[in-house]
Amino acid sequence: MPPYKIPKRTKFRKEMRRTRDRKATKGNFVAFGDYGLQALEGCWLKSNCIEAGRMAAGQMMKREGKLFIRVFPDKPVSKKPLEQRMGKGKADIDYWAARVKPGTMLYEIAGVDEDIAKQALARVAMKMPVRCRFVKRRVSV
């Protein structure tokens, strides 16, 4: 896992599991690019899934345009080893995850044609553990 896909500093190493089943009110529209990939379900998106999506989009776009990653894995998720007895405190951090609510924009693309963006984001959507949809920027009046 690349070092830039985890927080540089954290005030507390371990967090509680907390879940929220609400729709996203922030980060739910195309803000930086022309086209975006929007999550239709909620999940904890692992940092290696985010990285796999970045690599898939980069291979499809062939260094044209710009890719914006709108989620960052800032939630530490801990897991005890197999066949470990109960007790002895909370386990060590297993991976970092991004909290994704339904409607959250995951990736955005700018500077490429619509068909290339659609192909690239379709390939990224295959790497995601949730259902996603392709969206365009809405022009406000």
C-alpha cells in the first residue's frame, strides 16, 4: 500500500465502528471535472480499492485529461487475527477506509471526450465494491 493513501498524522490511532445510513449531502455533485462516478450505496471503501480505480482510469485515459479522487481513506479499521481469544484489548489497524454514503462522488475526470470518460469510469466502477453510475456536470443558470 503506497504511503500517500493513508493519513500522515492521526490524533487517535483507533476508532469505533459507527455506521450511518444517510444519503450524502456534501460531495454529491461534479465539482472539479466534467464527468464523475457516483456511488449508489454506502460502504467503507478500502484504500487499495481507491488505488486500483486510480490505476484503471490512468491506463484507460493514457495520460490525457485529469483524474480527481474525491474520497480519502481516513478511517482506521482494526481486525484481530484468526483463532485469537477474546480480550487483550483492541486489535491493531488492518487497513484504512473512506466512509462512502449513497450519492458520494468517488472520481471525476476532466479534459477528455465523453466516450473515453465513460469507458474509463466504467472500468473504475468494476473495481468498486458498490454500485456506481456515470454522471455529467450540471450547468447552473
